[in-house]
Amino acid sequence: MAVLPNRFLVKMDSNNDYFKTYQPHLGMVRLTIGKATGITAPKKKSGASRLLAKIVKDVPDCYVKVNVGAEPEWRTQVQKNNHEPVWDETHDFLVSDFEQDIAVDIQDDDLAGDDDIGLGSTNIKEVLLNGGTHELPLTHKGEPTDAKLTVHAKFFHFVAESSGLSAQNSEGADQICGLATILIASALGLRGQPEELNPSVKVTWGDKEFSTAAKTYTPGTDIFNPSFDQAFRIPVTADMLANPANFRISLMNKKDEAGGVEVAFQDVVGAPGMLKEESYDVGSGVTVRASISVHGLQLGQ
């Protein structure tokens, strides 16, 4: 939870404006796993372990697990019977810091349990400074091997321009062509018995759904005007852009919806800087202070 791009807000002043505190992502890296070479048994091993025996006697069926910071793990397809597998598979990851780690883990697909082949790591800055291509040396259980894996990277900045929000920036079905960000700061004007209030805010866009942490009344807290200070990020793909749904902000009390409002995608895109920041009326005199923004992509130089 403390690995980038995750961040924690520690409010030193209750008057802090979350919209000014929030640190947006820098952009997106399009990472391609290329070719591995030298997939052999690790050096300087004593004994005949099951892993060593398999690598020596059999040709491995390799795939790669890829982690970029705390972004969700992605894995390639399996390349069967190959000591020098070529994947040329691409995936997009959000970037909040150029020091964000890139960790790769080559595995041998096995019905009896996948075997470790080699680990490699770098960071986004290092790959980009190498011209977008980097050959990673692989280790096994902390020891160097002759194996290497080539990775390629393209960096895209997030830009608040509708011209950058295009399916042309997506080279595949699941690749990113933009980013929607919803910030929920607070709610104002709740009514009822304090002990019966358990407010949260649910954000929905198409089939994507997120909820803030629910607030509970304790003496000294203002349960009628709770602060949430949470951000939700939704990568925009070409199919989402082709038929965009409305954003919906719902005020919840426990599992029940107490009110809500819909904001059209085109209203956000058409707003200055593709940003709408308002206290939205969700009904019964209650407002939710929220910011909805959309960003397109611009290839970094």
C-alpha cells in the first residue's frame, strides 16, 4: 500500500483543500516485453534440484509476470519449448513517478507448479534514458545468470486537451487512450440521527464502480458534513470512448442510496481543461463536492 503510485494524505490542517493537495499521475508507460535469451540453469548451484533438472532436461514453457510499482500485475502468454522466447506483448501502466519500479519475473509453466526462471528489475526513468529499450540481466535466488530479457517502453504524458483523447493512441483492444479521474472531497448537509448515519460516496462510470470509505459517528466528529478525500482513476480505452457512459455520484447511507447525480461525459470533455469541479446537488439539500476530469495522451519526446 505504500508503493507508488499509492499515496497517503495526512491532513495537518482541517481546512486543507483536497483538490489542491491531490497529486495527479504524470502519464502512462506502454511497456513491451520483447525477447529473452540464455534461459538456462542458474550458475553455481549445488545439488540436483527439481528446478535445475527440469531446465536442463526439458525446454521450458516461459511466460513473464510484470509489475510496475503497485499497479495491477500483468502477465504475458506462454511461449512453449523455447530457450530464447519472443513475446512482443504490450501493456499500459499508469505512472506517478519516473522512479517507479519495473519488476519482471520469468516463470516456467508447469502442471505440477510453475518454476522460477529469473528475476529482473529497473525503473521507468532508466528505460527511457536508454532510448526506450533496456536489456535486463536476470537473477535466480539472488545469483546472477546468463539470461537476459529485453523490454521496450514508450511514455505518454497526460494532457487536458480533447485532441489527445483519441482511439488512435490505442494500439490494441485493452490499451489506454486517456484517463478519467474523480476526486471526492466531502459531503455537506446530511440530516438524521448521528448514530444512524454511515455515509459514503459511490462513483460509477459504465461498469466501473468505486466507493469511498464509510464514515461513522464518534463524539467530536461532524458526521453531517463528512470529509472523504479520496481519488478514483479509470483508464479510458477505445471501446469506452466510442460509447461513453455518464458519470454517476451517489451518496450512500450504509447500503442504501440516499441521493445521486449524473454528469455527462461530454459535459466534462467540453469544460475548460476537461475538468468539472463543483458541489453537486444529490437531493434533499445535500451536496457532494467532487472533481471530475478527463485527460488525453501525448507521446513523450
